[in-house]
Amino acid sequence: MKKPSFLERLTGTANMDEYDEVLDADFNEEGASEQADDEYEEESEWHGQEEHDEGQEGELPVDMYQTGDSIVIRALVAGVSPDDLDIDITRDMVNIRGRREEVREAADEDYYHRELFWGSFSRTILLPEEVLIDEADAQEKHGLLEIVLPKVDKERSTRLKVKAHVHK
């Protein structure tokens, strides 16, 4: 029987009878977990800086919502200079790239926790509607990047006058 994943245990989607069997199998008669030390070591390594190696790029979390005439994208970019942000926009996609430089104030062995992301990050977002790229605006304030993308007005129309071509 497969041990339920963390998500299954957290959300309660695992079959509880099977979960009890797994718990009973993990504990010996003294009530101590036989795997506790191994699992703790694996979990400690997961929280370490090893996950942010030099060649690895992080994914920037974003919020995206719409107003009546725009699509708005927000992202936390605290510690990143606006000059270090690169935003590419097409009519249906936005690509945000940047880099957060780490200031080391302690040796690796002196850290208790290392959970902040340092290094390069990016995010490519497919837009639900076409936008006017020439009218897009991006601002950063107190570590919050806000990109406002005006929507293409598909209802807008104009009359085109036909010109007569004169043959010479």
C-alpha cells in the first residue's frame, strides 16, 4: 500500500482506513517512528539552498485579474531593482524576467533556515484576451510590480472612405 502524499494528508482526500494502516506500520511497539530521522533529513534538505543552484531559474508567482478595459498582472519583486526587470509583451503573452542578488551576511553553516529565493526568475503568462502593447504600463512600488495591459476593443469600428483611383 502506498503512503498518502502530503497533499492527500493535508486535504483529507486519502482513504483514512488505509492511512491508519500506514501509520501503524510506520511505528514500532515503543511508538517511535522507524523512518522519522530519514524523513526529517529529507525535509531539511528540501528547505535548504540546494534547490536554488546557480543554473536553476525560479518561477515568479503572479496575480492576474481584469477590469472593464484592462488586464492587470501583479507580482512581488521585493529586492529587485526596476532596472533588473525585463518585461516582454506581445498581443497575447507577457514574459517577465529578473534577478534578485543575494547579500551574504553569514556562512552557509550558520543558517537555521534558507527559504528566500535568490537568483534568476521568470514567468511567461498567456493572456486571456488580446492587449494593446503600445499602451501597456508597468510600475513598481514598495516591491509590488503592477503591469496594466489595455484590452483590444473588438467592438470599435471606423468607416473607411474609398478613394477613386485616377488613371493617367
